[in-house]
Amino acid sequence: MKPARVGKFTGGKYAVFVLDHTKEEVSEFGSNFFLSLKKKLSITKKPIVERYTSQTIDNNLCEY
């Protein structure tokens, strides 16, 4: 397993998507993400971040 990368978020607006944490939902999100957003938001070439908190885990959710 690769070690986690450490970095800083720069200023600006970020979109946060809350998904059911299932293989199907995450896969569908990944497949349709850029096609859907290109029409509505400007996208930079920065990493996509997954975030898990105890609240999202307890509710079987994840955030991108």
C-alpha cells in the first residue's frame, strides 16, 4: 500500500458530493463525474479527495 500524501488545499470553491458508500454508487459516480460537471462547473487539475467521518461511516456514506 502506498503511504498517504500530505498537502494543503488552496483557496476557492469546492463541490462536495455525498454518496451511498456502495460499490455501485461509487463506480457510477466515477464514470459520470466529469461528464456531468463539465457542463456546470469549471474543473481544475487537482486531486479528487475522498473524506470519511464517523458520521458518514455510521450512515454508510462517503464524500467526494
